[in-house]
Amino acid sequence: MRQRVMRVAVMAVLVALILLATPLALGIQTAFFADERDELERAALAAAVHVPPFVVGGHVELPAHQRGIDVGAYDLSGRLRDGSGPGKADAITREAQKGVLVRGRGDHQLVVAVPLSTGKQVIGTVRASSGTAGVWRRIVLAWLGLAGLALVALATAVVVARRQARTLSAPLEALSAKAGAVAGGDLTARAEGSAIAEIDQVARTQNTMVEHLTRWLEHERHFTSNASHQLRTPLAGLQLGLEAAAADPDADQRAAVTEALEQARHLQRTVDEVLRLARATPGPGVPTTARPAAEVVEGVERRWHGAFAAEGRRLDLDAEPDGEGLRIPDRTAEQILDVLLDNALRHGRGAVRITVREMGDVTAVDVSDEGSPPLDQRTLFRRGATTSPAGRGIGLTLARELAETAGGRLTLARSRPTTFTLLLPVAESPPSHG
């Protein structure tokens, strides 16, 4: 780009110099010839003033004049009486005998002739001439000076063009480098500002584009992580149940199929909820369905009871009388409770208790165990903060995001013992049909 900018700038200056120098050169030529004719005219007039009237056969003396100029006095017969010039009057000199000043060009000469008179009678002419070679010599020298100035201007233009090309191309080269870094996978690369408004606008547009792209990619990565996290445990439970039923010939196949169907339905609800979270815009979303809180929590307790029993731990459910009729977003609550119980199973200790209670316009669901979290509340809900060999550290982050999309909140209410509190808005009861 630098070479292109330089070529454009130099060509523009070159065209401007040609357009300026051509008429200037012609003006120099015209002015030099005009000055020379004026000088000849002054010399001829000065001689005509100082030449006394001709005396027949007498001598005529001409005043001193500038070197390089021939001045001669001619009588009416065309004979040179004094001075320098052709021996016989030429056409221009004879034309001046009519009483007018005549300018013209002869053989490589500039000629000016003025009438020489006494009273009202023309008695001769004075002719002044000089060669055009001297004029052309001065014109060429002036043209050479003009060409030198043009070359200086052109050299200056090259220097300025090179500097401007560097000024213009440097931000674009930096912008191209940042775009290349983004294309190479570095989504933290941002274009910097410059002193050129148009390039700054392009840089701001590119930065906005990269920020949007980063958010979309992060959104996609979170969706993949959320889906794998939420589907891992139900799929493992479904597989274990089917394997156990297949390995035991005395197993109740109908009960195994019924349990597998329930696990499959839960998987379907999990997929629907993760997709809803992926499509949700910032701010509270609108839950699709709602059921009584006690019913939702009981279903979650049944799914997790076997996993805790296999670890020798107790899972208790406590629904306050005022909380049994509260309706909550069932799918959202199921996903959040799955995360909290999975977290308690992997990282907690002792017995786990789920408590449902009413708090005005919201339903509170507490999940507590006898352990303590390894991190504070600010760090605990940060994605990847609790990464361990047993998980990727996204469960609590996902649970909080699910709660927020449903218009609720998830907080760490107590650290010792660990107690998470889920607050969900109470959904309206469906109209009764009577």
C-alpha cells in the first residue's frame, strides 16, 4: 500500500507541476521577447531624439547605447548614414518612413524602427536590432531554473508522500495484523486507534465484530458444556439400570422398562431446558410449565435416593405445610436441584436435606449437607472455578444461570454446614374447570 500511496501522490504532484510549468515557461518566453523589444524601442527612440536634422552630405552621430544592440540612422533613400546595421534599409525600416513605429523580426533578429522627423516632415528612420540567440540563451537559463525548482518540488513531494504513506499504511498494517490474529484464533486481539478517523471507524467496527463473535463462540461453548454436564448423570443412571436389568434374569423387566422410560423422559426434559437456556436472552425468561413444589422435589428425591444410598448417605425431604401447594417452574427446578444434589454427592459430606418453604411471593428450596464449600460465594459460582477430576466446574454456574432465566436466584446461604438456597417465583395456578 505504501508504494501505491507514493505513486498516487507523486503522479498528482507531477501533473500539477506540468500544468503549472508549461504556461509559466511560455510566459517566460513571451516576457523575455517583449522585454527585448521594449529595450530596442527605448534605444531607437533615444537615438531619434538625439540625432540632429540631416545635412546633405553631413555626418550623423548617434548617442551611446547598450552593447549587443545595433542602432543605425537611415535617410529616405534607405542608405545607412551612421551606426550599425544593414547597408540598405530593410522592409521594416522603410515601413517606418510612413511616420509610424514598426516592430518586426528579420533574419534571426528583433527589429524596431522609428521615424526621424523635423517639424512634421519625416527625413529618415532610426533602426534598432538585436539577435534572438541572446534572448533564447536567457530564456533557456530561466527554463533551467524553473526545471530545478520543479525537481526540488518533486523531491519534496516524494519525501512528504513517503511520510504520509507510512502514516496511512501503518494503522492499516496494524489493523491487518490484528485481523490475522483473530483469524488465527486469538479472540483477545483488538485493533488500536490512530490519528485517522476513517481507519479508526474501521478499527471500531472490527472490534465490535470480534466482540460479537467472541460472545457467540462463548455462548456455543457454554451450551456444549452445559449439555454434556446435565446429560452425563441421567445417561449413566439409564445405562446402569438397563445393564442391571439385563444381567439379572429374575429382574422385573416391566419395572426396568418403566424406570428406563422415566429416565428417558427426564433426559428429554433436560435437553429441552438446556436448549431453552441457550436461546434465552438476558433477563428473566418465561417458564414453559409449572407444578407444585413438593411434587417436583419428590420426583428429584426419588431419582437421587439410590445414588446417595449406594454411598451410604441419607437423602431427606422436608416440605413445610405452607409450601406444598406452591407451584414452581418444574423443569428449571429439576435441573437446578440435579446440579445441587450432584454437587452434594461429589463434594459434600454426611446426610443431605431438601427443604421446601414459602417466602412471600417466592418459593425457597434449601439443599444442605454436613460439609463446607472449598471456595467463597463469589468464586464458587464462577465457571471453571471448582474444576476437579470429578467434574468441569460448570455445574453451579449453570444452576445460577438457569435460576436467573426463570426470574429466580441461587445463593450460598451458609458455609457451615453447606446450604444452597434456590428462590423461584410462585407460578399462578391454572384455572379450574367446573
